[in-house]
Amino acid sequence: MKTQIIKKTLPVLGMTCGACAASAQKILNRQEGVETASVNFATETAQIEYNPDKTDTSKLKAALQGAGYDLAIDESDESTEKLDNLHEENYKALKTKVTGAILFCIPLVIIGMTPALMHLQYSNFVMWLLATPVVLYFGKGFFIRAYKQAKNRSFNMDTLVSLSAGTAYIYSVFNTLVPQFWHSRGLHPDVYFEAAAVVIAFVMLGKLLEEKAKGNTSSSIKKLIGLQPKTVIILTADGTQSEIPIAQVQIGDVVLVKPGEKIAVDGKVVQGSSYVDESMITGEPIAVEKKADDKVFAGTINQKGSFQFTAEKVGSSTLLAQIIQMVQDAQGSKAPVQKLVDKIAGIFVPIVIGIAILCFVVWMVAGGDNAFTHALLSFVTILVIACPCALGLATPTAIMVGIGKGAENGILIKDAESLETIQKVDTVILDKTGTITEGKPQIVDIKWNVESTDLLKNILFNIEKSSEHPLADAVSSHFSKEAKYINNIQIESITGQGIVGLYEGEKYYIGNLKLISNANISLDATSKEWIDKRLHEANTVILFSNEQQVLSIIAIADKIKQTSIEAISQLQKSGIEVYMLTGDNEQTAQSIARQANIGHYKAGLLPADKTEFIKQMQAKGKIVAMVGDGINDSAALAQANVGIAMGQGSDIAIDTAKMTIISNDLTKIPQAIKLSKQTNRTIKQNLFWAFIYNIIAIPIAAGILYPFNGFLLNPMIAGAAMALSSVSVVSNSLILKYKALK
């Protein structure tokens, strides 16, 4: 039997640039048993597919540790919390190092850049004293990581920084201790302590700003989706109740669910009954009755009853747990353009080192009297200025800021490729229930056959308030503000028909036509006509009567959201074709399409029919976005170029979709398209400036201008320019946060 390949997304620690991600990815892909591995620098995660018979996460962790990185393989909630704390501690430690380095660099730069101070007797020793803590204490991480990289025959930003700063520092120490070496040759022993220290300080400052900009949206994503409760009540063999953490629930445990509680794990009802709101799974607005042997799902909400169920899926097997894992997987995904950038970053550092060495040789051969000084300066300057940070950050920072902005606006984008693709969408397909409509029954009209007195409203409200039927909620909610509670009403439910209330010796009936007919209560012609009209408009009709006559008729429907009409109008104005596909009947579909101003719709479709329709549209060259909220939409969401799930919908739909509208507001779709355009524009700008920067900076650092005007770039200025390039890319990405979507 073929071994099942395992796919995991795990945090990678210790990366400092895009070349690090390329190096870590190369190391993982070289390990036996690894099918594919992709490392994302911005999210600091690795997506790994491996054969468990040949390797495991411990071996992969050891492989990365040998190169100076680390892999967080403990996937428990406690470990995640520890990892978040570790990131926070590392950020604070980096901030302290940057502050310390800058404090030492300020007097160092003042001395190094002021001729009157620079030529004082002990100025070189003072600068040495000031530079040493910056290079050897605050910056020691660069040298340690570079050494580990070298042992693994890899190069990254740390290699460039340590080579450049280390060379400048050692050269300056030599000139400070043995100045006569140069004096005897008629040369002045220059020192570059300020360059070595400022390079370290600027690179660390750039890293600090990068860390702040990258952020981690996973914690906000978990809050937006809303996890299952932290504790559950289980029943032991002797019938006693015990409250335990959800992590301790085992398959076979009997769980007690009280009114209004969220169901914590997946299972099967064994005792009791209730109505459960499963709109997040089925997409249907009416709560479903649950009795013995019926299945219940994590994340669904119990209504008024109480029941017990046996746990069948717990921990990472539940729908809610699976969606969290899926989001983490998707966040580590890369935009198509990023894969090309990664390849460039992977070979960039060795090429730069080669250019620096070549430049050093050329200066030594053709540099004249100051050949060594110029050769050394150019060597150091090239290594400093050509750091691949800007290149590595260009795409992922824009993606991360775009995803973060989407989350802030109720748009959960779970895949970088989808963020690129949605701007190209020319066809949007909408499900009906819970997508275009509210997904919740409401009273749309009431016909009173008698005077609507306060007493009748109170009786109607109190009887419906006592009912467990989901349609009763629509009535009780409608009258809740004006009605008063009555205590002495006796209630009797009649399955499949409605409910009967006894108040002060008189019976009142609330239910369908069958209930009224069985009570021998007749309808007049006007009422029949009113009911026919409402049924034609796809409304559900319930009747309220006493023992003599029908007192009122109530029409209940799943109303169209006002924002749906607005969103559909915006999409159509932007040239996007809008279709509605539904499993509902033709009459209901036609009514909703007419009200929402949708010209194209199809009714009575099975899930497979929706998927087939999308395939047909794609065959015509259309870029399709599918918007849905139920399990029945999941196949269609997967087939579409961009699947968009409604946030209160099924976890399977959310799992399958590449984008989730948390607020259930369809106007977020035009906003998502605008966000996609803004993000892609930012990526192009970032890549342009990152490439242009290196194309211009490296020749200048090599001394190409020296023969014309005698200009040779100072390594300290190169360090500032390099840091500025990274900061400018990050800053340009951050501008995304402040651009309007509406």
C-alpha cells in the first residue's frame, strides 16, 4: 500500500532575508523523504510535503539547525502561544540592540566625519572603543549565522554584512595598531570604524522596521472565524457532569449541550432533542431539528433545547480545526511572481560576492598609488549596498499588508495567488440563501382580519416565544419590542402543524393551513387570495386563529440584504457579469433575481450542476469568482478561479474557498477586487525599485564614476542606502493600509 504523504505548515526561525528563505528551502528539499518544500520569508513558515516512512519533522528540524535556522515542530496551542511570545521577545531584543547600536554610532559618526576630531592623537582608539560593542556584541548574530551558512555552503544577507563590516573593522584595527606599516610605504592609514558600525546599525534598523511591517495576521484570523468553546461538559458513566478543556475530549465521550451553546466537536445525538442553527454548514436559514442518531457539527449553535451527543471527531479532525490549519497553509503560499524572485534571491548573494572580488582585483591591478585603499573600499561597499533584502521583501510585504488590510475590512484572503487573480475576474456567480439573502427568516407582511389589539399581539408573542420551531423566532422577534409577557398560557406543540395555546379558557392556534383545517376553522376568499399571492412570491405563510376564525395571516421570508443589491449593481457597473445559481425552486429564484436585478439565474441545481456551469464559463475563457456559504457550494468554490465564502457559512465552504467575507456583506467583493488591484500595483512598484536600486547601486559602489569625477562611495553611505532601500519597499507596502477601498 502506498504511504500517505503528509503536508504540514511549520514556522521557520532565524531567517533574516529572502536568500535565507531560498537557502532553507534548498536544505529542506535536499532531505530524503521530502516531496516538496516551500519557505516563505514574509510569513516565516515552511510548507512541507514528506513521506513519514523516510523522514519526520525532528530530522527536518535538525537539518535546518545545522545551517543556523530552526523549525518549530510542536503544533499544540501551548506551543503556538510560546512561539508568539518568542517572536515578541525577539522583536524587543532587536529593538534594544538597535537602540544600543545607534547610541554608540552617534558619537562614532561625529568623530569619523569631523576632520578636526578625526585627526586628534587618540581618535582612532576612541572610535575603536565605540565601534567594538556595535560590531562584536550587537552585531555578533550576523557573524554567527554567516559562519553556519558557510558550513552549509550557503550565502545570505548575513554573509554580505559580516564580510563587509568584518573586513572594514579588521582593516581599521590593523591600521590603528600598526600605522607604521602604511607610513613606511608613504600611505596614510585610514580607518573605517564608523562604516563597520553604521552598516551593522542600519541593517538591524532595517530588520526592525521589516519585522514591524510584516506582522502576523494568524491571530486576528482565528478571532475573526471564532473558535469552538474552551471547555465542554461531559457525562461520566455514572451520570455525573464534568467540565473539561476541549483539548481533553476523546472520541466516544458523551457531551452535554445546553440551550444557546456552541457545539464543540463533531458527533451523533444519543439523547434529547433541539433545533440547531446549521446555517454555517448547509446555508439554509431555518434551524434543523436534532434528535437521536442525528449528526451535529462543531461550530453550529444549539437553540432552545438540550441534548447529549457522542463525540466522533475531536481535535484537528473537526471542521473548525481543519479550517484553521488550512488558513495557516494558505498564508504560507507564494504569489506566482514571488517564485521567480526567490530564484533570483537564491543566486544573488554569490554573484555579488563574485562581483566584489572581481572589483577588488581590478582596483589592485589598475588602481595606481591608492590601489589597495580603493580596492578595499569598493569591496566593502559592494557587499554592503547589494543586500538582497529589498528584493526579498518586495512581494511578501505587499501581500502581507494586503491580506492584513483585507482582514481589517472583513475580507479574509487566504491565498496570495487569489489576491493576484481576483482583479482579473469578469464573471461573479452567487449562491442565493445566505449569500444574496439574509439567511434568516423574517416577517415581511401581516394581514389582520380583526383589530390588532395589544392583547392579541401579546398572546401571539407569548405562544411563539414558547415554541422551539425556528419560524417562531421570526414572529417573537418581530413583536418583542411592543408585546408584554403573559405567564398563564398553556402550550401544546403539534408536530408538523404548529402550536396551540390555552389562555383564559380559549384556545389559540398558530401554524400552517393543515392545523387550521383540522381545527375546523374556515378561510374567507380574501384571505385565500392573500395567501396565494404570498406563496407566489415564495413566502412561508402561518396563520393565527382562535376557535372561531382566523385572526391574522403572517408572511415570512428570507429577505434580500440591501447590501446585496448595492454590490450587484457595483459589479455590473464595472463590467462584471453576475449570475445566481440556487438549489431552490424556480418561483423563489425568479422572485429573488427580479428583486436583486440579476439578469442571469438558474434554479433547482444540484451541487454538481453548479460545478459544471462554472466549467462551461471557464471553457469560454471567463475568469470566474464563485460566492457561496454551504457544503453544497464547496465543489463549485473549489472549481472557480477564486472561491469566496460567506463568513457565517459552512466551514467546508470556508475551507474550500480562497477568500472569506467575514461580515456576510457582498459589497466586500468589489472592495476585494479594488484591494487586489492596489496590492498588485504595489508589488510591481516594489520590484521595480528593488531591481533599479541594485542595477544603479552596484556599479557606483564598484567605482564606475571614479575615472570621471573621482567619486568613490563611502561604505557608511552604502549601508544607509541599503537600509533605505529595504525601508522604502516596506514603507511603500505600508501605504496600502491607508488607501480607501470604498
